[in-house]
Amino acid sequence: MTADDADVVVITGATSGIGRATARKSGEDGARVGLLARGEDGLDATKADVEEAGGEALAVPTDVTEHEAVEDAADEIENEFGPIDVWINDAMTTVFAEFLDVDPEEYNRVTEVTYLGAVNGSRAALSRMVPRDEGKLVQVGSAMSYRGIPLQSAYSGSKFAIRGMTESLRTELIHNDSDVDVSMVQLPGLNTPQFEHCRGHVDEYPQPVPPIYQPEIAADAIHWVAYHDRRELYVGRASLKTIWGNKLVPWFVDHYLARTAYSGQFSDLDYDPDRPDNLFDPIEGDAGAHGPFDDRAIPISRQLQLAKHRRSIGVVAALLLTLFARLRLGGSDDDSGTGSDETE
């Protein structure tokens, strides 16, 4: 696929954080963006962001845990804008707590929103894209889809589940020789409002595991992968270290996280344990794209820029190695010939 002004893009979890930043990024392309989320205040604000950036937007209040509601939203968007080109599953919620401190209904809700919301979104997208034999599905993942961390069992489990589901449906599309493409983006800790609005059974203000990145980095990665043939895209050095560390020495990562990931997920901000949360109902007002960690968040990722151009870099590296090898071989021949002349 290639980006053009007529693209129809659907984003779930569009009111804040990554979804909000990605919606604005799509608007900069002049895309027509369908916005799915529960909070109407946030939807209205995101719609204004997309239009200010140069795109069109349709806000559809939707609870992604309800399959029929997602299908109805997809119908409404296609009736307004035309066939959906790109569908981005980003809706999420979480509970910060140790496993035994998360009530069963809380665990169910995190799983329903974060995992089953992606299932419902994927079904709505593919049921429309597969018959047309074109389209792109993007799953917003996390380094935690490879490596679970303490205090995040429900969220980590949901991200693992999304990765497993995505791998299964990808193989089915390949088997059926479909031109519909599926990609997953694995993200690091990001400065989003979820840390202000998530439910927690803890005594301190939660934060992303450092280093913390700005959500625009995630939006850049998601937007890029929507228009490129990349099975999976890792974002940030932290994601690379987490994923590959867990693949190579999982036992070491177990003990490392047990020592560091508790304190690493708490900040020194004032914390109100009775604050409103968005687990079952949306927070009123406009949360925006950024959380409270702007003073610490990293605005660029050189790793991402390298990852986006890895094939070009690989070709250049191969050419340089070939050139170097030929120069070395040529030098050896010259040296051998000179030595022979001197002997003669």
C-alpha cells in the first residue's frame, strides 16, 4: 500500500495517548479517519486535532468489547468515507497491581478491552478487507507482548494474546493467498495519560518503565508500518533489549525485573488512590496525547529511524563489505606480484 489523500483509516482507542497521536499523524496525510472510543469529550477533541492537521474525521462512540458495536461503527465509517484502507487496533486499559490483588472482574475487563477489543477490531477490518483482497491491519503491541513484568499481569497477558492471535490470522491470510497485510508494532514505555487514569491497587503514582518516550514516536512507527511491508516493528532501544534479552536469557530477565521493575514503575508525583479511573467508564474531559512526564520523555528515537531503513542500510553494508573484500583481494594480488618481481 502507499499513502494517499483518500485513505480511510480507523483507529480504536483514539481519544488519548498513542491513538490520539496516531490520529493526528493520519490527519497530516489528509486521511479520512474513523475514531472509535468510549469518551465523547476525547473523541470531539481528537476529531478537532485531525481536522486541524488537514484530514477529515468521524467520531463514533464505541465500546470495543461489544462486537456488534464495532461492526456498526465500521459500517458507519464506510458509509461516510468509503472502504477502509487501514485499521489500527490501539484500545487498551490496565490495572496496576500484583496478580492476587486484581479482582476477577477487573482482570476480565482488561482482557476484554485490550485483547478482545483487538479481536473485534480485527474481525471488523478483515471481514471487509478480505473480500476486496486489499487493506492493512496494524496491531499496537508492546515489549510486554514478549516479556511480562510485575504489576502488569493482565495487560501483559492481553498483549501476548494479541500477538498469538495475529500470528494465527497472518498464516491464514498467507495460506489463502490474500493481499491483505498484517503488521504488529512493539512499543516501549510511553508518556501517555494511561498512568493518570488507570486503576491501581498500589500506594504510589505509576509510570512507564524508563526510558520513557513521547507518544509521537509510537505514532510515527504505526503510521510508517501501515504503508510498508513489515511483519513486525520494534520501537526504541528499550524494546530491543527487553525482547532479545528475554529470548536469550529469560531466567536472567526474571530476576532482573524482580529487583528493578517495582521501583521502576513508580514516580514521585502525588498519588490519589481514590482518583477516577477508566476501567469500566471513560474519564470525563479531554486527556490529550501526553501524560505527566514531558520533562523526562524522549522526543526522538534513532533506533526507529534505523529500523525503518534497515533494508537500505543492509544493502549499503553488503556493498561496502563486497568492495572492501575486492580491495583486499586486489591488494593481495599486487603484493604477491611485487614480491615475485623483486625475487626475479
